[in-house]
Amino acid sequence: MENLKITIGRLTLKNPLIAASGTFGYGEEMARLCDLSGLGAIVTKTITLEPREGNPPPRIVETPAGMLNSIGLENKGLKDFMFNKVKFLEKIDARIIVSIAGGSMAEFQTLAETVSGLRCVAAIELNLSCPNVIHTLQSSRYQLIAQDRKATAAVVRAVRKKTRLTLITKLTPNVTDITDIGKAAEDAGSDALSAINTILGLSIDIRTGKPRLGRIVGGLSGPAIKPVALRCVWQLSRAVKIPIIGSGGIMTGSDALEFIIAGCRAVQIGTAHFIDPEASSKILDEIKTFLRKNRIRDIMSLVGTLAGKGD
Amino acid sequence: MCSATCAIRSYSYFKMTKKTVKKFIAPIISNREIAPGYFLLDVKMPGARQTVVPGQFFNIKITSGITPLLRRPFSAHKIEKDAVKILYKVVGQATTMLRDKKCGDTLDILGPLGNGFSIPAAGRRGTAFLVGGGHGVAPLYALAERLKGHTDITVLIGGRSREHIIGAGEFRKLGAEVLVATDDGSSGHRGFVTDILEGQLRRIFDAKKGGVLYDRGYTKNDAHTRRSAAVYACGPAPMLSAVSKIAEGYTTPCQVSVEEYMGCGTGICMGCAIDTTSGKKLVCRDGPVFNGKDIVWKT
């Protein structure tokens, strides 16, 4: 029997597969579609302090080997999470990582402090990288917090003061040098990095001359972004010491293994869940088969083993 | 002047309970062109009649590859004992690939999804107006089959021209009255299908000014024989908007089946949001059938 167990900060997962934020609801919605027990962890849809209506439709459009989304962090807010979502999360076997996004330092801290009080929450993922909202944190020429190393460090430091839970910082690929932001998060006390969030994109309907999304631009996900994501996590793995959770277009076991070889200790499955709610359990089976065939006892021995990775 | 509220009594509705969703691999029984560009796909689904509500949809993965990547939603056109027929128009890459599927091929299907039409309680008399624009008639046939015997059915079909009027013969076979409108006048009324609807509702409305419409031979003391009307519509958004407003003008209940781009079809991705009088709702989870008056129409 292969050992699939991995640790990220103080968090131990029975296997390295994590449901990505925004692609798994709050677990309950998916429970009637698939078996949740195969997942190592679930990252919730991002919660904000106050409810958010989200962006104008259309919010989704398919593009070659991928999709653009512009949801805009629609969610019912922290209060609804505490009253209505936690009850189900307490019952499930997978570990729970809560994704949070704040409009100010104080909001980030309130969110982190509140969810840290819940026994079922194992970690916090800071969503500093949603490309569909413009951050209001401080006067900055950047639209996303994760494009600004100082803002990233400030949020991580502020949240770090309020929680002892494992803290994961989700990064955007829409930067010149992702390692710069990754290092800033590491230095500020982040326990792990999550990469990548979606890539900002655009799709146009030539018949009308209009953008296909209501907010013009949106975040690209799916197989189309896998090479970019792999490059990002590989660069990060050489720049930081904290664990990296990879994501971006993982549809199969071999996709997931590529991320692990590139330096990820765990991977997130996102868009694949839209197509097949049971994608994770299939990916897990494929990983197990690969390990068995290649006589790899422990998945950890595969992490960051990319050959010929010299400078 | 008669107040609009007394003209037409609304149906009373069953509360439709949400059925379980399941993913299944469905063998194709047949897949044939029934009119230029329009295809009828017949797939096996054991127990379909017991589980599928007219207006619900199936999210279909057309190929196992990544092009097209996402599933595509299709409503149930005919619900049989152990099979479901889907009426679709070839419009893009996904439907072109679906067109090329043959008997014996299989499709990966998630469904039935969403909330279907509310069907009036048995025994209630009245007229149901089913309004379809183009291939928007697709879910209306399944609905007509369920309504048959409960109410009189009048189907109003609109399209650009004669070739885009689909299913008229099938509805007639069910015993429904079928009225057609085309933009170019090549079949039926020249103009919009909504013109016909307006005329039909006005006729009922005017027939008994100041009161409700009764079945022939009955008086208002026979309360249970009061005539009622209801509108069900599926088609492009501008048509649904117009239908909804006309129905509201005659205080007639109106259910519309709405289309929007979907990511997952299961309420997870929140991609198919529309504006309603009570905030954003998801077409896949809260719809695709909504009360027309609950939607904030853009046109």
C-alpha cells in the first residue's frame, strides 16, 4: 500500500488532492453528486465579510481547452457561512480549508479570527488573486493584492497575528515574477503557497463585436493553462522553502503527477469538477496506479524530482 | 372597467420535489435530422418517466476529450418510459460533434438537473398556452404530454421562417391547437408569436368582462368549473420577456424556461446567474424554469 499522506504546515492530509476554491461550493452542494471521502481536503468558495452579488452575466464562456469565468466572488458572507455552511462541514471526513478575501486588513483579520474558532476548519487560504474583483486594500497601482509584494506581505502578517491555523497564500500568475510575491508571503509568515489562480483573459463575439463576458475580462482556467501553472510552481519551488500546492488545468492523474514532480506537495482540482464531479476520485486512482507500477512507496519521494533542473 | 385580477383564475400547483441527480453513460438509440439543421437524439435512460420532470435538463459531455471542454445543457423533449428524446439545433462545435454521433455510441450525461415546470393539479380545467420560439419548443412537448387530459392545450410556435417551425405536427397529434407565427409570413401569422398570445389572452379576458370565464353551460355557482389559463414559454430572452409582460397584463400565471451559459449545471460554479426580483439566482439550480414576473428582464 502506497503512502499518500502529506503535510502542509500543521495540516496533515490523507492524500494530496484538494478541491479548489469556487469549484466545490461548501461541500454540501457536491455531496449529492459525488463521494467526498476520496479528497484530502476541500477549499471552500471564498467568503467575504459581507455578502457579495457578484459580476453581471454572462459570467462563463468556453475557450479552446479552457473556460473564462467572471463570477466576482459572489457569496453570502461570513454570517451565512457560520450559520448555514459549517454544520455540514463538521460532518465530513475531508479536511476543510476556508478561502477568505477581505476589503481591508481589518476584514481579513475578522474573517481569519472567526473561522479559526471553528473546530472543523483546518487551514485558511488567502485569496489575494481573484482577477475578477479590484482590491480596495490600499492605494496601489495594482488591481490584485497578489500583484503587489508589499500588500501581500502586509495581509499575510496581519492574518498571521490572528490565527494559529495553517496559512496558505494563493498567488496570481498575472505578474512579472511570481517568485517575488511568493517570497514576500513566505517571509511574512505564510505556511504554504497555492498557485496558480486563473489567468486574466478575453473572448470576443465577432458577430456583435462585443466581449463574451459581462465584465469584459475574466479568469482563464482548464487544460489551456496547465503549462503556465507548471512553470509557475516550478519557479516557486526553487525560490521558497514552504510547501507549494499546485493547480491549473489538472484533469488526470498524470497532470497531477506533473505538478508533484515540478515541486508541489499537494494539488488542487478545479475546473475538472465542473465537468465531472467525481474527477478527484478518478485522479486519485490514476496516481495510485502510477505509484504501484513504478514501485514508489511514498508520494513525498516524488515531490520536486524534476530531472535536469539545473540553472 | 373590469379589473384584470378577476379575469382569469390561476392554476394551483403541485410542489415539485427535487429528484436525485445522477451521472450515467447513455447508449444512443437514434440521432436523426428531423428538419434542416434540427436533430432529434434518442438516448436510453432507465426509469426516465418516473424521474424526469418536463423543463428539467441534462448536461451532456459530448466527447471524452477537452474540446469541447464543458458539458452542454439540453432539455428533455420527450420523456418515455426508459428513454429520453432531445431536440437540438446544430449551432456550433459541440452540436456539430453531437450530430455526428451514431446509434450505439454513448454519451456521458448528468441529470436530470434543475427545476421543471409546475404542472397544474389534476382535475383543474382550463387552457394552457405553450409558447415556443425556434428550438425553444424542445421542452414544451414533454410538458404538453403531461398536461394532456388536464387542460386544453394551445401551442404557439414562432420562428424566422417556415423552416424554423419545429414540431407543429407532433403537437397536433397530441390533440393540441397549434398556431404559428413567422417573421417573413412564410407560415401562419406574419409577425411575432407574442402577437398571437396577446390576441388569445384578450379573447378569454373579453369573453366575460367583469368576471371569470366559465365552461360552456355552467354558471358562476359552479365554482369548480371556472376556466383558468396559464402560460408556459421557452425561447430567446426578448421573446420570454415579452411573453411574461403580456401574461402579467392579463394576470395569467406564466412560467418561462431561461437559457444562460453554464459552467457546471449543478449550482457549483455560479456562472449562470440572472437577476430576479429577489436578487441573483442560478439558472441551473433555481431554474431553468422561473415565474416570468420574478425575472428582471433587460429588454
